[in-house]
Amino acid sequence: MSVARGGTSYPALAKDPLSLERAVSAYWEAAQLFARTQSKAEEQAKPHFIFYEGPPTANGNPGVHHVITRLAKDAVCRYKAMDGHFVLRKAGWDTHGLAVELEVQKALGLSTKADIEAYGIEAFNAACRESVFRYEREWRELTRRIGYWLDLENPYITCTADYVESVWWLLRQLWDAGLIYAGHKVMPYNPRLGTVYSSHEVAQGYEEVEDPSLTLRFPLEHEDGSLLVWTTTPWTLLSNVAVAVHPELTYVKLRLADTPKAEAESVILAADRVAAVIGDRPSYELWRMKGAEMVGWRYRRLYDYAPAPRGKRIAEVILADFVSAEDGTGLVHIAPAYGADDYEVGRARGLAMVDLVGPDGKVRPEATPFAGLDFKAADPPIIRELTARGLVFAQAKVRHSYPHCWRDHGPLIFYAQPAWFIRTTELRDRFLAANAAVDWVPPEMGEKRFGDWLKGNIDWALSRSRYWGTPLPIWVSEDGQRAHCVGSFAELRELALTPLAEPFDPHKPFVDTIELKHPETGERLRRVPDVIDAWFDSGAMPYAQWHYPFENEERFAGQFPADFICEAVDQSRGWFYSLLALGVFLRGKAPYKRVLVSGHVVDAQGKKMSKSLGNRVDPFALLDSEGADAIRLYMATAGPLWTALKFDTGGPREMNAKTLGTLRNSYAFLAQYAELDGWTPGCATPSFSLLDRWIRSRFETLVRETRADLDALDLTRATKRFCEFTNEELSNWYVRRSRRRFWKGAMSPDKAGAYETLWGVLEGSVRLAAPFIPFLSEAIYRGLHGLDLAGDDARSVHLASYPRSEPARRDEALEEAMAGVLGVVGLGRTLRNLSGQRTRQPLPGFAVAGGGPALARVLADEALRELILDELNIKRIDLLADPGERMRFVVKPRFKLLGPRLGGAMKAVAEALAALPPAAVLAGYREGSLSVSAQGKQFSLAREELDFLVEPLGNFAVGIEGALAGALDLTIDAALQREGQLRELINRVQNLRKSAGLAVSDRIRLRWTGGERTRATLAEHGERLAEEVLALSVTEGLAEAGARERYQLAGEEVTVELEKA
């Protein structure tokens, strides 16, 4: 773990994270470190680890919630690069689509498509292009600030001509395979933006809403009574043309009265829904029949604003298999213009198509009372009007999940529209097979969320009636009978009736003016006006980032498929799908082998952070105050990466105070003493102590476990291990227990062993942590090698090798023994805190029970025993054969938890628990359950169902922790009291040295005044005080010179005065 070097300078770290990270960034740029990792020489010399960067949409400034996936991607790529792989890290920007258009519309004050066309499509698209590149600059800055190494100089950008040409080629392959077709279907539609959405887009935008729940009377024409029909979309009633029943369901006609002759209304509904709809209202059944017998019944239309088209059926009862009795009334209102099932059954049954809500989402003029209202705004007046006409049987409110636009968050409607589709249903089985071969982290994301969604795959609605996007490269004849898909710009030039303007911009409106001749018939063709779904753009990136197949064929082949991708959970309906769909079609397999899915970063209330909600945390302000390393480490450790993170701005601050601060302090401690001693690795022959051997072994274990975690993409477990090791094992145990070895005056084998160990563990630790905390790791790594951040050399932690575990350095027996020591120490500390006894006050002894033979071996080892005695500041430690010697155990059942289960046996169980011997109680506590016999039965009781109490038998502090029970002796005699006062004096003098600005090696003269207790203490321990505080003399009386402090110690006023010798 050590590397020899000359010189004795260990550069100090910048005091604040911002200054340190700026210095590290400047060094990286000066040394061109990232460029070195992307060089041709590296690419040719190393095995490849293939990574795809999912392109963020540059439609707004980034938020802190965008950091989590970027830190995960960066950490994995850095790990693989340090582990000897070439990792190409090409940046990408998703620049097309609704997200960009909405941002520009808002900026320009354009509300509708008519507004955009009046403004001018050329000018609008130019504004879109300018917008994405403006925001791209902010994203580049965030990428740089968080230390995410990406090739930002050579990114793929989805709006470039080369990228668009590759997308056209992909579409041509689908066209030639017969998988692209024109259709007219009911699809999710955004009336505010005037475009349809694909199923994977809709899946991202469901929101919980409250809608009216109406049960309506549809009066029959041929007999008295009404059909009861349920709906949550009153606005669609304007366009009702039929009521559907299930042929096999049983329907009943009820008179809502006590007797059949009473004057009352009659209603018809499914027999299975009577209890839910009618409830306990008096009713009398008049008849029952199957739905198949009701076909052709006619009812009076609720609204006749639209005339019935000649030859089409309207206001009839029809059959439909999708009708059920699970909710509603068992009768379904049919409006073919606004539902996929309704549309299909309407075509099959020859129903009229009535469409009284236009493509702008507003009620058409024909429906006079409601004309001009937005479709959702029409609900209340429609309900009022139907109520006034006596047609509302019941109404309530219902909360349900309803599709909303994933960008503007307004409600969608299901609307019959012409569009172009990809026949993805033909590929469904291939999608499922390809997905089964992907390693998803966590597995349930691929098996359930993504896999189940693939099973319900429907054809991909490809076209969008918008402006800023990849134009759909399909040209059609005037009569619509022939069409041609263009697969390259060369083909476009060849078929164009007039020369193309150069340089060629393949976007609207320029491409719209190009007319072609059909390659076979010679007919004039005009392009369809649509652009494509921007998700197709992003799914094309494995090919289009290389302008494949027009160039870079070898480069593409060497970078397909990806070994690793990572994005947020919502991409299971977005990029993950579009990548898979195109990969399976073109290459017969998924274009990725492993997927790490991150959860959303949400605000303190659990709401997703988004620009529209205004709850984003400004990442740049947080980076300025806390630094990138703290944000990265906080996010990685806060919980499994794939779960939602409730972001707390105090989290990074705490990370700075704990793990990162501890790492800084450990380096500063080493640097301070190594410079004083002129120590460098290998300069003296070391002798390694028990603590040295233990921390080295623990580090080897950490390396082995961290590698396993990273290989499993469990970044949270890896970072938590590092934090625990740094905070508890390295700093709070090894460094703290080894401090005296560094303070010793002359270099000795033991001191050299301490230096070699701490230097080696620190150097290995920052290499281990470099993928997560790249800035601080770099500064410490270079500092350990005697280098500051001002150079441009390549001595970087990120170009170093990732640590590999060396089994020969592991000592599992020692690790197990030290774990026993730490268990005893932990219990002792707890009991000291509970008793209020300061650590500096020596106590006579500590007795422990439990732990079995392993603890006995620990206490029999003199070196381990001395560690416990010194750490707990006790004079003796004993192993109790019977814990009942010092304490009494009381176990009581928790009656509220056990009462329902135990019933009448409760009292007998409580008595059996009270009779258990101490050893059995301790064993049960350790194992998590106790078994007792009562009333002839055996009862197993979990620890959570019991209260464990421990009472002292004497002047002890007692307690249970883990497998151990302990009794700390609190008896303090005069000798112990004097020793305690000595330790307090040492502490006060050391603090006074620090506040006086003395160097750790400065010698002092110490003077004091105090009472008889202080005089007795120093008479006994004066030499020890002098040794600890580097005092050449310790004398009674003050000289009124130097630094001075007054204290209350052991009930006396004590003044100490010191000056540099």
C-alpha cells in the first residue's frame, strides 16, 4: 500500500470545499486528465467497458435532483476506468420535442398551434434551437462542477443533421420491414398542444385527480323505465351514441317501491351491481334477462345537437365483451370519438361518430349551451343541466388515476386521430425475451415494472403534429395511395424535384417545401407534415451518435451493446423502452446488458422536484456552500439508489462534518507529524503492532467487499462501508488509539509502523473512494505523494489502479477478536454515559457476560485486554460466568402486543418469563426470541414483544447490548479521584496549548495554583502531567506571564499558566 518518494512536504488542503474543488478542477484541466482516459492509445490498449449516456433534455436549468443519476454513472465509469478498462464517455443532449417547444412557447407568449404558425415555424424552430443550446451551457457547467467526467467537446446532439440522417435510416429499416403504417385510432391526445402521445409517454404522466361520479337515467323508448349508466367523464355524454351491455351478464328491471303496483320509477342495471347502486332502497324485481336479449333496444338521446348520420346506428343498446360488473352499473356509455374500446366497438357495430369536442379541447358551437368551454370545464354545467332534467340518478366524487401530459401536466383526452404507427405489437415476444437477458438493478424493475409493461405493449404512435423535432421522412402522393420513406439525405437529393438548399437543414419548415418523384411511378410526392416522437430520437443514440451507417461502422460495432446504463425510474417508460425497441428490431437483442435504476429525488414533502412545481433546489448554490463531494456522498448513502430520496439540504453539510471532515483530519494528522519527523514511506524499518495489523486487515476486507458491491452496482452499500470504516474504524479507533505512537520523540520501528500503516490505509482509501468523492480523493492522494494541485503532471488518483484485495494481508481471527473488543468497549461507553461518569475518570472495574468462547479468548489476550482497559479507563475487566452475580434480569410481556395472541395464557407466560435464569434471558435477547412453557404449551416470543430490564445488585451501572451484558463498577476511591483530576488537567492544558497557538512539538513551562486536592494529585502524578503536555517544568505559583486559564476541578479552583520554553 505504500509508494516511496523523496521530500518531506505534505501540502495542506484548502480549508473549504469550494476552494478545494476549484483547485482540483483547475488541475484536471491543466493536466488534461480526462482527455488522457479517452485517447486512442488507451482505447487500443485496454478492454472496453461500454457506457451510454442517456441524453438529458435541455429545456431548462438543471436541479439538484439531476445529480443522483449523474453521480451513479460517474462512479461506475470511474471505477471501471481505474480497474483497467477503457470507458468511452460521450456526452449527449436531447434537443427535440414538446419539452423544448413548451419552454419556448412560454418565453414567446404563444398559447396555441395557431399562434406558433402565425409567429412563423422557421422563427419558432430557430428559437427552439437557441433555447436548447442556452440551457446546454448550464448543464455543461453542472456536469463540470459535480465532477462528472464526460466528453463534452464531442457530444451527440439529436438536432444535428448527421443525427437526423441516422434516425431517417432507422425509420427506413422499419418501413422496409413493413412495420410503419398510417392509422386512425383513438389515442391519448393533448388538446392544448394539438398532438397525440405514445403509450410510453402517457405511462409517465398519470396523476391522482378527483372527478365527478355520475349514475344517469337513459330513458327507454319502447317501455317505461330507464337504463342506469355510470360515467366519470360527463363531457363525453354530449357525443353518446350507444349503451353497451355484456351478452352473458344478467340484468334486472327494478321498480323502486315496496310493491309492484306502487307508482315509482323503474330502472335497469346488472344484477350483480344492485347492492352497490341501489343499496337498501325499497325495490321490487320486475324481470331479469341476459344482456344478449337487450340488443337493439332504443333509448332517448340525452343530447341531439349532432344529427344522426344516415345509415349509422345511434341511441341503441349494443353488445361489448369489455363490459363488466366490477364497478358502475354494468351498462357502459359509448362515445366512439373518445375511447379506444368505444372506437373499435363503434366500427364493428356501425355506430355513428359524433364528436362535439374539437381538437382544441373545446366544446363545438353546435352544443350551444356549452359551446367554447374547455372539455373539463364543461363537466359542471352539464351535470347541472342533466340534474335539472331529472336524469341524474346519483352523483358523488371519485379519486382515481388519470393520464396527464408528462410535460404541461394538463389532462389528456382519448381522441380519434390519424397518425403514423410502428407495429411494435409484432415484436412483443422478442422484446420480452431480450428484456429477460438484461441484468436489472434492482431485479424487480426489469421483471415487474418494465417487464409487465412490455407485456401490454401496443403499437408505437410515432408521429406528432408539432414543429421542433425530427421530421417524419415519409412522402405521399396527392391521392394518398402511394408513399415513400426516405432513408438518407443522398436519396432525398436524388428524388427531389428541385435542388436542396445548402447547407441542408432537415427540419421544418425547410423540409416541408421539398417535393419528390416516386422512385417507381414518378408521381409527385409531398411530405406528411408531422415530426416524430422525440423518444425515438433518444432510442436511436447507439447508432446516430456515430452517424451510423454512413460512417464510423467499426466504431459503432465496438460500442454496441452497452455494458451499463443508468437513468431514473421514469425511463422505464421512456429511454429504456425506445432503446430496447430499436435494438431488438435492428440487432435482435437489447442494446444494454445492465441497467441501474435510480429513484426520484423528491422534496421534504415527498413531491417530485420539478420546474413546474417550483420546488427545485438550486444545485449551484449548494455546490458553493457544501461542495460536490458532500452532495455525491450524501445522495449515495441516503438510501438504496433505486428508492425515492427526500432531499435534505442539511445532509451534505452533515457529510462534510462527519466522513469528509474525518478524512481531511486523518490526512492533516499524518501530514503534521510526518513533516515534523521528516518521515516518508520506506524511510525507516517498521514494526507493525496489533492495531496496525488489524486496520490493514480491515482495509483488505473493505476492498474485497467494496469491489463486490460495485460489481453488483450497489453503490449505497459500498459508500456506507467506506463511511463506517473512515469514521469508526480508521479515525475513532485506529488513529485515536495510535496517537501516542506519533507523539513519541525519536523514530522507532513502532513509530515507523504507525506511519507506514496510516499512510498506506489513507492512500488506499482515497483510491477506493475516488469514484464517489473525486475531488477530496484527488487532493489527498496528491498530498500523500508530496504533490500540490498547481502542477500539470498526471499523478492523479483517477489514473491510479483501483485497490485489489490481498488475501495474505487479511487476519480474520484478529478481525473477529477486535470486533469482540469493540463490542465490550461499546457497552462500557454506553454504561458510562448512562451513569454520568466522564471518560477521564478512572473506574475500578467492568464485568461482562455473554459472548461465549470468543469473548473468553479476547479477555485472555493481554494486548486486547489492555486496549479495553485503556479505552474504558478502568483498572480491571472480568468475565462473569453467571451474569446474575452483578445484576438482576426482568422480562415482562408487552400486554398490548401479546394479549390478543396469548389470551388466558398471558398470566402464566408472564410468570414463566419471570422465572427464567439470567443466562437464558441473555441468550434470548441475543437471539431475538425467548421460548417458555406455560399451561402445557410452548410459546415463542419475539424480542419486540417483550420488555427487557436489568437492575444492578450493588453500586454498578448495568445493561445489555447485542450479545453482552455488563456491570460497570462505579466505586471511586481517593486514588482514582486524583487520577481523574490529573486527566482533566492534561485535557485543560492541551486545550490551552492549542489556543495559545503552540506547535505540537513545542516544549513549555507550566505553573499552577490550586487547593489541597490538586496539590496531592500533582505530588503523585506531576511527572506524568509533564510528559503528556511536553512541560520541562511543573511548578506551583504563577509568574503572570504566558497563557492562563482558570477552572473548577474536583471542587477546587485551579489556575494553570504556560509559556513556550
